[in-house]
Amino acid sequence: MTPPLALDIDGTLTTPDGTVDPRVFDALPAWDAPVVLATGKSFPYPIALCHFLGIPETVVAENGGVVCVADTVRFAGDRERAERVIETFEARGGDVGWGEADLTNRWRETELAVAMDADEGLLREVAAEFDMEVVDTGYAYHVKTPGVEKGDGLTLVAEELGRSPEEFVAVGDSENDASTFGKAGRSFAVANADSVAKEAADVVLDEGYMDGTLAALDAVRS
């Protein structure tokens, strides 16, 4: 029986250049089981990707802060406290790094993200003052509420679908995927994954990015 999937986006369904790998448009619609996109991106991004893939909009966004399944949306996390972190960070000379439009954070519901060239030490110092945490996904520093995790989002999705989290196969590349790996029955880290993801995964693939994801799907089929 084909297992359901929990797939990260950046570094997992993308090319090394950061664009969505066009092979997802064949691989995911053809998968004969539920597909969950579990990402640190803000809510509209995975919803839009599901829409263009032509698959149900089953999403864990913002590192578990937003869960969408079966026409139900649930939120966890304290965006207002994240905003206070950012305000203090900027007051002390920090730069969020996204420019005036800030398309990275404009639609975030539960957390905020800071560019990778920001002052990480200062950001972590300020976040700790507000009892918030900073997660490095390799693409941004995410200021988020402790205890809000992708893995918990996967549990909610599984319950709504009448499944067990252990039925899922997870693929990812970053420390924010470790909680998903801990819930899924089988987990794969692509070759470009960070050390936290590799340590948490059942299998570390030889291939990176979408090549790795396709290799994982082939392994599951066989």
C-alpha cells in the first residue's frame, strides 16, 4: 500500500538555486496517497503550491504554526510576541533583511523570519528575553513560540485524515524537519540536509534536493 507523505519544500522539492523543481508536477499528483507539504514558509506559499500541483491543500506551514486539512485551519504560536522580538532587535541595530515590502513576513500568521545575513547572536539574545526561540532552517532564522513544531502539525493532519503519524514517510533537509521525522514511521534526509536533520532521519540519502526526494519515493515504492 502506498504510504502518505510529509514533504518539506525548500531544499527538498527545490533545485540548488531555490526554485521549485519541475519534476514535482509529475511526482506528487501521481502519488496514490495523501501528500502533506510541511514547511517553514508562510501559509500562502504551500497552499499555492498545492493548488498548482492539483492536489488537496493539506499543509503544515510556519514550522507547525498553521495547519490546514479538510477545509479546517488551525493556528498555534504568538505572532505578537515575535513582533516584539523584531522591534527590539531592530531598535538595537539589527536588520531583518527583507526590504520595505518584506514579502517573507507579510502573510505570516504565527512567527516571523529574519534573513540569514542578520546578526544571529543579537537575534537569539533578544528572542530569549521574550521567551521565544530561533530556528535556523538554512534559508532564514525563524522567531517562533517554543513547543510549536512541524511534527505536532503532522499529528493533527493525521488525526483529521483518519491516519496514524507512523503511516507517513517524511522527507526533509533542516533542523525544523527533525520533529516531523520523530513522528513519521519512516524518514529520509536529503544529502544537502543539515546535521540535525541527518541525525534525526532513518535514512540519509546520497542525492540532494529533489533528486534525493525522488530517490526516497523510489525506495518507498520498492
